[in-house]
Amino acid sequence: MQLIINTWGTYLHVKDDMFEVRVPVEDNPPRKQCVASQKITSILLSKGAAVSSDAIILAMKNNIDIVVLERDGFPVGRFWHSRLGSTTRIRKKQLETSMGKQGVTIIKHLVGSKLQNQSEFLKRLKKHREQKADELQPEIDRIEELAGKIQALEAEKTDEIADTLRGIEGTSGRIYFGVLSKLLAKKYRFSGRSFRPATDPFNAFLNYAYGILYSRVEKALIVAGLDPFVGILHRDDYNKKSMVFDFIEPYRTWADEVIFKLFSAKKVNDSHTSPITNGVTLNTEGKALLVQHFFKFFDEEKIRYKNRNQSRSNILQLDAHALAQQILNA
């Protein structure tokens, strides 16, 4: 399980070799909960919470990463043990691969898979909305046409097709999110993606879900022995975890699906978001709602993958290991 701490004033420390979480309760003693380290895979810590050095050490000894999040869910750093978890050979090969033709193959697959997953999600939505089928199919066809253009690209280096890839990806995203918006209740429709801050509730939920997904992708890459900073399409920006932004692309639709289901099932209401300067953000109630459904979708639900039933969390890690092996064999 992941331990999420997002209530202001919460304190995480160690008691009897277990993590103890102290949550402040107005005009009452703090609420306490103890959790064995063996039950935790990672800890997500929002701003306004505190953690003791003993808790950090216990986490490191048990291979538990502690991810520090902004209030909108964006990860700004993590505590992680100092061991690489693999040989440096993978990282050397990763750098070589990022600058050659194999890098082109990898990034075409990642971005192409993203578009294909967008198309597949819209097809599933169309299946249950027969009255909208004639309206949705042309948009699905456009996304699949764009995915085909990605596979047709030829280059020796990613730089030669980077602008084209970004253009295709951006066009697909506008079509895709435009469809999702049209399928929402009028109150929650939105005009494209908005980031920091989100300008509407749907994007506020989506940004927080992406933040959790970023932290999971980074951990999957590290466990597989890959360097989160050595990317292929996203490259060379100072302190940017470029490979995280590359590798996350096919899995964004998982987060999209969680959020869309919350809104379409009318589980979201005005009590889940709060206004901020130039936008809106998730409040404590909104984060709790999202986290509950996000973890169930990623960690508990199983889907068919390579002839086996797997959780999406396992699939993410398996794919990271497969990418590491592909790079080693390049």
C-alpha cells in the first residue's frame, strides 16, 4: 500500500518500530494510527505535514521511498536509499541509446502507444453511448490517423522528428480532451488542459492524479535501473526528469479514466475543490476521494496483460524492466 499524508499538521514518526501517523483534530487530542513498515511500498507527503528523521531512516531500511508533493500533487523530491539497484552499465547504455536510432524506435513506441490508448479509451466510452457514436467515431479516426503518422516517421536521431512528434501529440491531445469535455455534464466541461493552477475542477483532479503517477513512474524507472533524468524526447532541461516525462505517456490514459469515471458517476461535487488565485485546487476531501479510487484502479483491479491477470502497478513495473532490457540489448 501507499501511505498518503495530505492533512495539514500531520506528523509521521516511529513508535515501537512502526510508523505512527498523528493527525490533528480541532479541540481534541490528535488521532493516531500505527502501520507496519512491511505493509508500505511508498509514502506520499504533502506540504504542511512533517516527518521525523527516525521515520526517514525506517523507510530507507525497508526500501520505502518518501515522495514530497506540492499541494496540487506535483512531486518535488523524494527520499530514497543511496543504492543504485543495478549496474551503471544500464545508465551508460541509456545515454547512448537516447542519441541514436534505437532512441527513435523507443520514443515512437511510447508516444504512439499514448495515442492508441487515447483511441481505445474513447472507443470504450462510445460503446456505452450509442446516441453519441456518430459524433465520436470521426474523432477516434483522427487520433488513429495521427498514430499512424507517428509510425511512418523515419529518422536516425530523435532531434530530427522531435517537433513533428510534439505537434502530432498536441493535436491528438486537443481532440481527445475535447471529446472528454463534451461527454461531461455541462457544469464540468472545460476548455483544454490547464496545469498550475488548474482553471476547472476536472483539470484539478487530473493534475493531482498525474502527480501521483509521476512519482510511480519515477520509482519504476529507478527500480529497473534506469536514470529518470536521461530522456529521449524530453531532453536536456536543467533538473528535469526527462525519462519520467517520456515513459509516462502511454499510462496517462489510466489517470484520465479514473478521473472521468468520478465525474461521469457524479461522485464529484463543489465540496471537493477550493478556489485559489487564478484557478481551483483539490482540498482535503477531494484528495481523499481521488486517492481512494486511484489506488483501487491501479493496485487492486486486474486486467489481462501478456496472457496473465495483472494490476496496472505491476504492468508499469514490468514495462520499465522491459525497457531497461531493450536498452541493454541495443
